[in-house]
Amino acid sequence: MQIEEILEHQRHFFESGATLPVAFRITALRRLRDAVRRHEQEIAEALRADLGKSDYESFMCEIGLVLSELSYLIRHTRRFAARRRVHTPLAQFAAVSYKQPTPYGNTLIMSPWNYPFLLTIDPLADAIAAGNTALVKPSAYSPATSAVIARLLEECFDPDHVAVVTGGRKENAALLEQKFDFIFFTGSQNVGKEVLRHAAERLTPAVLELGGKSPCIVDETAKLELAAKRIVFGKYLNCGQTCVAPDYILCAASVKDKLVEALCREIRRQYGEEPLKNPDYGKIVNQKHFDRLCGLMEGTPAAIGGQSNPDTLQIAPTVLDGAGWEDPVMQEEIFGPILPVLTFERFEEIFPLLAQRPRPLALYLFSEDRGRIRQVTERCRYGGGCINDTIIHLATSEMGFGGVGESGMGAYHGKIGFNAFSHEKSIVDKKTWMDLSMRYQPYRRSLYEGLLRLFLR
């Protein structure tokens, strides 16, 4: 079917009310969860083909998180979808007031290539739980995973409920020309701007999950060995192709050398002396991104790494010691296994340094100083992050995940994801057995003004 035909069928399906019963939503979520379990090995093989991910990493960072989100929503959707009574002001007596979550309707989900399964199925699960239809567009840069997603969803759902459109820029452009009730986009800032422009033309609400240069701050009180271990994990997972990976380190100058030494030791421990021969170390998604990353390393000395293999599209875990704010590697989101290390002399310097830069999707702070931790979490503006760890804040359905400013708008996961795909109606159910006449003309000031001031003060 053509895109217009799919969307027209989904409109009719949604307008029929078929997606509204909570039992229908939960059944759909269970069907999706069962299909993911059945196809787990197939999904892992696709992720290895697209990104070189090991089976362990595929389950830890994609399949397992999807199953966790689906199970969470199966348990809680009935509660999320229930109307919620709220206080009714005395001036509206006699009435009952409540909030009613309702689905937006026909939704578009556009997902990226770096975590192609997780970042497609997670928002889809939220959309289904909220009672929407969904047209899913996975990335053309991860073709094996996109093909598995298409087969899995076609097996689970009638296309009138959930449909998949594959392809590249042509299909993306065609989708954005259509009228949707809600758009969920994960990807680059440049494409996000285009998505938002099309959404604005039709006054379509949208959530944008973008990226940015997420800083990792290490002060002189940090436990450097543990910090290095956790930074290396978060940075080089998926070859650095993670939207919340530490993009660069901002380190106290007094401990920089020790931290760099610890990072080098930890890279050797986790990836071996020859990371490019490590079967569990992945690859860069395509030649274009490989060439861009190799260019970013030019001119800055590497404390470790720097090796690359154009045949396998691999770049070794790299630490750039001595990078400056004006270097090419600091002018764009790296999105690869390259970690520049910059320094500060006084902790207070970090606040103006970060304030003059775009709002990052994540921020990480390694410190044992509770006062500094409080300062950073209160004063710095960013999507989310960790204290004394990296990236794990996104691996829970109990907290929303999203950016702010240049790193995105809106959030999802769990209840917040359900809310993202819902409009909450505010409803007053006014009773008919009595009617206060003070609001109607002609106004009787001497009689009613005192009561009015009492009710509305």
C-alpha cells in the first residue's frame, strides 16, 4: 500500500474506537512482547550485521530494555489510562472534576540507526499503550534491523493499527508531507529541525529526541580508577555511537594525567591490547561516518588508540590528550569512539563554559563533593544524567528520558512515555439538580459580591 492509503486506513481504524479499550492495548503489548522473545536471535543477528554488536550487548542495550518497557506497560497501562478525580472549586458546586488521558490518534514514529531496535520499539510500545495507531519508519542506515522490525510488526499487527514504511530520504519526505496527529522523532539535530518545520506547518505536536555534546566532568575528589572504568563503558559502548555517550571529558587539571593513565589502562582491560581484533567490539555504521570520525582525529595526539580499519569500518577506542575548545573534534557531536580530554583549573569555571554552549542531552559528574554535585544538578541545563556513572539513567521505565533546548523536546519511557502519546482532557461534570445564579446577568452586586469573593479568593 502507498503511504497515503496506509494512513487513511489507520484514520478509519482509530475513528472506529478500536484502540480505546485498555484490554485491546494490553493484548497488543503482550503480542509484541511474545514476538520479540520469539525473534530474539534474529534481532541479535541483524544488530551484528548492521553495527557489529555482540549478542550480549544486543540483549543488554536493546532487546532486554525493550522487553522491560513492554512488561512495565503491560502491568501499568490500566492505571495510566484511568480517569483521575481532582478537587473541584467551591464556586463550581455542584460538580465533579477529573482528568482523562486520551490518545492523540494517528502517530508517526521515526527512529535512528544507532540503537535501531530499542529506539523503534520503545516509543511504539508507549504509543500502543496510550491507544494510538502508529506508522513506523526505521532507519535506512540499519537495513538488516529495519527488515526484522518490518517482519516482526507485520506478524503482530494489522497494518490498520501498526504499519511499517521502509526506505530512505524519499520515504521520509513523503511521510512528512502527511498530516499526523503526533510525531515522535529520534535522530540528528539537522533532521529534527526539518521534522519540526513540517510539524509546525500542520500544528502537529511532536517529541524530538536529538543529541549533542554531552560533557563528563571529573573533579579532583573523584575516585579515578572507578571513574575511568565507568567512563570507558559508557563512551565506547556501541563504538561510541550512543546519543548519551560522554562526548568529552572536562577534568580538573591537577588530576588529568592520572585520569588519562587510568582511561588507557581501562581500555586495555575491557577491549584488549588489539581492540580491532576483539570479536565483541563493533563497527562504525557506514563509510560516511567512518571518514568523518577519522578526520576528527587529525592533528590531536592520542594517548591511546587512533588506529582504524577501513575494510571493517572500525576505529579503536581513542583518548585525545590535549584537545582544545577550538579543535574540529569539539565543533560537533562526535558520535564515535573518540574521547577528547579538556581541563579546568577551578571548579567554578565549568558553569560559564557550559552555559555558553548548546544544552546537551546528558551530563555526567564524577565527584565525592556533595556541594559540587548539588551545584551542577541545580545550575546546569541538560536532559538528564548520572552522578559517578554514565548512560544508565536511560535504562529505567520509572524516569523519563529526553533532551532540552538543542538536544530535544519532550520525554518518554514508562508513565512519561504514555503521557507523551496522550492528551489529558480536563473535564468538569456539572450536576443538574441545582444551579447557582450568581454568575448570570443581571448581576446583583449587593447580594452576591461577598459570596463571589469568598469563593474565588
